[in-house]
Amino acid sequence: MPASPAKTAIGWIGTGVMGRNMATHVIQAGYPLTVYNRTKSKAQPLLDLGARYADSPAEVAAVSDIVFTMVGYPSDVREVISGTDGVLSTLKEGGIVVDLTTSEPGLAAELAALAAARGRFVVDAPVTGGDIGAKKGTLSIMVGGDKKAVDEVKPVLDCFASTVTVFAGPGTGQHCKMANQITIATSMLGMCEGLVYAHAAGLDLESYLGAIAGGGAGSFSVQSYAPRILKRDMEPGFYVEHFVKDLGIALEACKQMRVSLPGLALAQQLYVSLCACGDERLGTQALIKSLERINGRTLPTKSTFSAW
Amino acid sequence: MPASPAKTAIGWIGTGVMGRNMATHVIQAGYPLTVYNRTKSKAQPLLDLGARYADSPAEVAAVSDIVFTMVGYPSDVREVISGTDGVLSTLKEGGIVVDLTTSEPGLAAELAALAAARGRFVVDAPVTGGDIGAKKGTLSIMVGGDKKAVDEVKPVLDCFASTVTVFAGPGTGQHCKMANQITIATSMLGMCEGLVYAHAAGLDLESYLGAIAGGGAGSFSVQSYAPRILKRDMEPGFYVEHFVKDLGIALEACKQMRVSLPGLALAQQLYVSLCACGDERLGTQALIKSLERINGRTLPTKSTFSAW
């Protein structure tokens, strides 16, 4: 049975930039919303829109049919869902937890099994599309979990997603997100290495990007991040430290599955080098700094550069 | 002074799939054309359109104002341009050679200097866009060389290109092409590693690609090559052995410029492994086979897969 705004009470745990923007769409669709965040002030914009505040994940879950979690690290996911004061301690029978955090596939499967043993559901549903996608409600969501539970939460996901892809079984949403991050990391590396080569060869970098962006070398990285690099704009769309978390999860999953991905390993190490040099709060395009360091040269800044 | 179809005699050396399709556009634009190819039969379609045949590069150059070369390896470029029976042995003063081959930036600079000392010009102008771009006349061309010579050949390039990007000085067109190939190689690696991970995690690969293609992981590789991999279509759009040639040139240029590109080095080695296993005549998407081999597993074939 699809969820209905009139009947389905939604809980929301984690109201950082991503969570707050997603939850806003849920309120605006007419669902009653109860929220909790470690730092209460970050939930204020949602309270201003009519959300109720609860003092713990358990208190949120006590009054909700479906609880969304959007927190930081796998350890946070574990705590808010299965901790002493976590969602599963009070969630009613048949209730559903939807974890939007990018987290460990193994943990997702473990929590889903724990919940299932008690007649509840945990669905993993990491997102892509960044803060802009969250604001516009055009995220892409990768969902794994019990099919009936997924069907039930789908209408709520549709409030902030333009694409919802459902895979079979718990943890598969996280696995899809990992494969996505693996592809991005190596694509970003190729984009940066092309820039470093072009600069070393004395090419005008704006002309270079114009020449390659529309062809076989084209990518989201070339289109969206290379122009920021030329403007020396290292502002985070997505933090280096969060990407390092994701790539670490991916490598650990590879280890468990006995999968060898040399490109991922290399890209991860170069991203770790950014943390080593204090660049963890920059955006992922800062990968160029790692390549600049190993080459002892820095790309010029084109303050006037505008995307084509 | 721009070239005029009525006056400018064009020579064409190298009429393989790429060269033949490009030269066809030149004839169709009204330029008189003289051609030479090591295997004469491959020039026949052009002769049928009215091109004249000459028995050597030197004989082509003797009757041409501008001579295009589109051959295989840097050694072929050197031979047809500066060899005993090469273009520069007969080309008239002020004549221009345009090398469309993807070749060494250093060789391009060397040949340009050699020609300049004799009052002739050699322009490097490698292309991207593949056989389809050559057929449609929508190639992207990256040009380096003497500015006056480049201005003169530009109208002829426009016969088969939709984008012509001019860089400053001999060899820079080749350098741009190298940076392009570097970006492609690593992007292709990321796409393949994402697929291997997704398969190991048990995801439906078609759903996986649908979920990631429109977001931050999107690229020409994901859009055009991943679907071929799912259909197990390893037909060459671009041969592995030619890509290995290009990446080898890029690595050599890196060595000369003292530039370290670890992603390029890794991707190049994985492509070399395809040659080691006899896959050099497959298309570049065959990189997946290298990753399959190091992981002891093969992706499933979806004969019904169609691009989204």
C-alpha cells in the first residue's frame, strides 16, 4: 500500500545541508514530520516550516511510521539506528527505517537482518546529486532492501528524487553507490592528469578543455570540475574527507569480496594525500593539488574562465 | 590568404578508414585531389570520385599545394614526410604538410623545424571523433604549427571538422591529443572498475548503469562503451593496439617533460596486458577483459541490452 501524506508520519534524523533540503520537500508534500539532529539549531528551518522536534532518535521513532536517517559515518548510522537510544528501540512493528547515508554495504545488511528479526525494516538508500540535487528535489537514489518496504517508502522518496533505482536485497543500494564513487574517483583522476599534462606542454588550458570536452574524453568531471580548477575554486560541492570515507568503504568492500581494483586504490591514496596535507575540507576537485605536489608545479589561475 | 577550391591542389597520403572518409569531404568540397596509399586498392573509392593517383609521397607533393598525411605510427610519419621519397623532397616552396596522424609531439616539432629551414611548413593536426566523425565530417581537430600556415589550411580542415582548436606552435596539437588520450584512458578504467565492483556485489548491471549514467559518474565512456561491454561487443571503434601506441607516446612525452602521471601509467599497463593476451585488435572497451582477468571472473552478457 503506497504511503499517503494524510496518514504516514515521517521521522527525520540528521538535518545537515543534505538532510534539511530533502526533508523540506517531504514537509511541502504534506507529510507530518518529526525531526532530530545532534545540533538542534540546524533543524530550525524545518521547525519553522511546521516540523516537530524530538530529543532523540528513539523519540522520533516512537511517533513515526517511516524514519529517514542522513548522518555522517557508518558509526553514526549504527548508533542512531541500533544504539541504546536508537530508532529500533521504539519503532512500532512494521515500521521502516530508510538510511540515506552513504555507508557500509555490510552494515546495511546487518541492520536489515536485525530489524527483520523484530518485524521491522531497514532499507539502504544512498543518494547522488549533491546539495543542488537535494535543493531541487532531483536526487538519484539507489535503493536496497525488502521489496514490500521499498514499495511503501517509494512515494516519499519521490518527493526529493527524480530517479529511484531499486536493487535486490539489503546493502545493494550502498553497493551501487560505491561503484558510482569508484567510477567518479578514477574519472576525476583522468581529468586532473590531462590538465597537468596540458599545462606542462604549454597549452592554453581553456582552449584545451574546449577541444576535448565534447568528445571521448568528456565527462561530468571535465564539464563541472575542470572549470572550477582553472578558476582555482576549491570550494566543496563534496568534501574531500567525505570522499575519502566513501573510497575507504569501497576498498574494504573490495577486500571482503576479494575484488582487485587498482585504479580505485591509486585514486584513494591520492585523495588520502590531500588529507595528509590538510586539504580535507576542500572539494573533491582539489585532487589537482595532489598531482601538482607530486609534479612540483602549480596550474595557473584563470580568474576569467567561464564554462563553455 | 584562405585556400580556394579553384586554385588549391590537395595531396592526400594514407587512405585507411579515417583518411579515406576525410578526403572524401575534401573532394566533395571541390578541391582537386591527388592520393597515395601503401595499399593502392584502399584508395579506389577516392579515385572513383575523381581523385588522381600518384606512385609515392614525393609524386603527390610535386603536384600539390597542401599535403595531408594520415598514416599509422611515428615511424611512418617520418618516412612519408622526411624520407628519401617523402613529401619534403618535392614540395614547392611555401607548401604545407598537415599531419593528421596521432604521433609524437617531439617529432612534430622536429619536422616543422626541418621544413621551416627549407621554406616549407609542417603542421600537426591530430583528430578525435573516430570513424563516425570522419564519415559525418564532424571531427574535432587539434592544431599546432606556424600561424600563417594554419590559417591557410583552416578552410580545408573545415571540410571534415566541426571543431578546429589552434594552439601555439609546432607539436602543441599532438600534445593536446595526448592529454585527451590520458583523460580517456583513466576514465575508461573508472568505468570498467565500477562495472567489475557492481557485478561482484551482485547488482543488475543494466539498472546500475541507469542509476549512475546521468550523475557525477557520467562520461562518454559510461554512455558509449559500458553498453557495448554489457552486450559483450568488443568490436573496434578504436583498436587497443593504436591506443597502446598513443599512451606510449604520452608516457614518453611525460618522461621528457619530467611529468609524473600515475593514473596514465596504470591504465597504460592494463592496456599493454591486453596486447600480452592477444587482444590488441579489439576495441578500447576491451579494457574490461584485463580487469576480469586480474579478478578471475567474467561479466555476464546481456544480449538484449540497449542504451537508455
